[in-house]
Amino acid sequence: MRTLVIFVLLITNSFFITCEPLHSQNKSKKQESVAKKQESVLKKSLIIEKPITATTKSGQIVLLNTDGTWEFTGDSIIVVPPLSETIKSALKELRKFAGATEVGISFKEYSTRVIDLKSSVEEALIELKDGELKTNMKTALDAYVDASTFWNETLKPDEVANMNGGFEKKFADLKYQFGRSPLNRYPTLRPFQEKYRIPIQKDKDGEEQIFRDEGLNVIWTFAKTATEHATQLSK
């Protein structure tokens, strides 16, 4: 009898020892199955069956593809806020200035008008955000101001002639009458020549020089081109 009880106890203990890990294993499998189901549901909620579109605040249409990528569509319309009267006025002044340089203008009149132009455009630039329109308007203004400085520099007496006087002075005056400025005697003109690629001419002695009218036309053309670009961007 005692032997039978011991045998039964041994069998019972063995059963519990064997079943306990099995129960834990089944529980672990159930948890894994639940986790997989939750993951599957989450994936399905993130997957779109067909492309969808959305519109940004600026009016651009965005296409979201099924693979998660996105792109702007060709139907995008960028809503540009209307220009203020200050900006419109500045653009108008730039166009009028371009016209004045084409029909002819004196240095005295140019100097006065460029001051007014600078005031008008700079006021508009304060309102404008960074972008092509602002860049082109500033480029045009800078060129017109540079032309004023360039013109004024070509009217100054020859530096060498001032030092030597006499015949040299008369020779310099003759060059001045034809609007010729030797670069070695007018070093302040060199930066303008390099910036705007003003053609350099050489006299019979090989001296480099630039012509006032040609230089002004090159700079004014540069300014006019920037003004035309700004006008197109403003439409």
C-alpha cells in the first residue's frame, strides 16, 4: 500500500511538471497570434488602395501614391497674393526709367531721377519676400545706380592730366570730349567694366580704354532685362 501511494505521487508530480511548461507555451503562442492580428490590422489601415490627392495652402495639388510616395501634379495652381500698390508703382517706375534711357537723357536729369527711383524701389523691396521678383527688381535698381556712378566717374578730369598739366591736360580733354576713358587713368571704372563686361578698346599705343556711351548702354540693357523679367513675374 505504501509503495502504491508513492507511485501515485510520483506520477502526479510528473504530470504537473510536464503540463506547466506546456501551458506557458500555449499562452505565449496566443499572445503572438494576437500581436500578429493587431499588426495586420495596423498595416491595412495604413495602406491606400488607390492614389489620393490633397491641396496645400498655396494651392498646389499633391498626389499620394499607393506605395507611400507623393508628388505635385501638373494641375497645381500656385496662388500668388496680389501685389501692393507700392510694388506696382515701383515696377512702373522701373519701366519708365528704361524708356527714358532709350530716348535720351542728360546726366543732370538722370542723377535726379535715379534718386527718386531708388526711393520707390527700395520701399517696394521691404514689402517683398525673398524670391525672383525681388531679386530682379533689386538687380535693375542696382544697375541704374551703377550707371549713375559710372557716368559721373567718366566726367571727372583725368588723374594723370591733373598732375602733369599742359599738353597732357589738353590731350585728356580731347579724349573726354569723345567719351573715352583710359582704364589705367580711371581705375574706378574697372569694377564696372568687369561686372557688366563692358567692351575694352585699345588705341594705337595699346592703351586700354572704354567709351562712356557704350558702357552706359551695356549697363542700361542689363537693367532693362532685369526689369522685363520682374514684370513677367508680377503677372
